[in-house]
Amino acid sequence: MKSSRSEFINIRGLSYHIRHWGNQDAPMLFMLHGWMDMSASFQFLVDALQREWHVIAPDWRGFGLSDHAGTNYWFPDYLGDLDAILQHYSPAQPVYLLGHSLGANVAGVYAGVRANRIKKLVNLEGFGMPNTQPEDAPARFATWLDELQGIPSLRSYATQEEVAARLQKTNPRLSDERAAFLSAHWAAPNESGAWEIQADPAHRLSNPYLYRVEEVLACWKLITAPVLWIEAKNSELLTRMGSKEKARAEIDRRIASIPNATILMVDNAGHMLQHDQPEMLAAAIDQFLD
């Protein structure tokens, strides 16, 4: 494995953990992880890259080794954090940006809003959320208010091996070796020896605000950078969009809003495709960013 190093910087009042791989003089490639994940999730992808890159991957607020932010996990906060991170490392030059899942959704909106800041964009499974209707709002607000009356929590595990088994339950394609590596970053032992997930339980609170896909697509339409859109053929997320045919039609409609998108479908991979097929991804990314 390629070695990484950690850095902690202040981003909008929070201590942010930034993971670095590679030579600091090499071209910068920023990688943004997904929900309930962390920067080390990209280790296998970084290992497979053939070109020399300075990979910079933050732990989002409330994940990994970054500070928790209470209940401040609104989508615009991720945009604000990304803007500050890019300003810190590349204040004048546009950057190569890669995002997975939540990170890809943040990167996609940002690439439209700050089009001059992005040189090329790689979207890994950043479909967006299922659309909502205005009449969904009352129930959503009520659910959020109810949840605020309790204390959210995340399950703990007796051993690191149990953590690895939990990761393999979610992703059966994950090898024992990769599960062991990820478990050491996804969770950590507490004072009593139990392994706790490195994430703020407040992430489990429902979002009271509705997802309005047309607003997202309005941002995507302003992207000027070339985009490599990568999907897993066995992605678990597509079922959230409805039937296979309905989901495919909706995803294709969303992709069509991006002015310059190249589509890659990855065989034998699920949503965590950077774990399932890192070599295939790395080859495509190296070629796209060349």
C-alpha cells in the first residue's frame, strides 16, 4: 500500500483531518468520500493509480478524525467546507476533483456553482437523491422534530473483527484483507475496549429540507469542466429511484443536464466500486485526467 500522512487544518471553525498520498510537488487530485465513510476509503484506488499524483482527501465534518459539528450537517455546509479546503491548497489554480456518493453530489453542485475552480471532475455514483414533492414537507418536518427529542446513537462492536464482518455484510465483494484495513479506519476502540464507528451519531437525524432535483440539475448545467460519470452495474442505489426502467430513465435524464459527460459502467461492482474494482477505476481515471 502507498503510505499516507495526516494533516489537521482549521476549516470554518472545525479541525479538519486531511489525508495526503504522494509527492507534494505532483499534480493535486482531491478525493471526497461518501456518507458514513472516511478518507482512507480511497486507499485501494490510490494504490492502483499509475500516474504520480498528490492526492488530498478530507474527512468530512463529523466523519473520521475531523471535528463533529453538532447538528450542522446541512448540504450547503459541505459546499462551504469544500470551498475553504480548495482555497487553502489551491487558491489560484483550478483543480482535479473526484467524489464518491455524497462527495460526488457535493462535487457536482460545486462544479456548477464554482465552474472556474474545476479542471476536470470524476463522479463516482453521485446520482443525487430521489426527488420529493412539496406535500412531503409536513411529515418530514414532523419526523425531524420528533428525532430531536431523543439522543441519536451508533452501534458499537466488541472487536475489530466484528467491524470488518459488518463491512463485508454491507459489501459481500469486500475481501478479508481489505475489510481488515478499512475496519481500522472506519472504527476505533473506546476507553472500555469496544469499537465505535468514527462518525457523529447526529448524521442519523432526518434532513427536514426536501431534496429538489431541478435545483441540482440547474447547477449541473453550469459545469464547464469535462466530467467522467462512473456507475457500478450492480449499484444498490438505483433501487431508490424506483423500478429498473424508471430508475434508468431518471438517471439518464439527470446525466443529460451535464454539458460534457463521458459515461463508464463498471462490471462486477456495487456502490462501493472504489473497493470492488479499484484497478479498473484507476486506469480510467488516469486516462481521463491525462
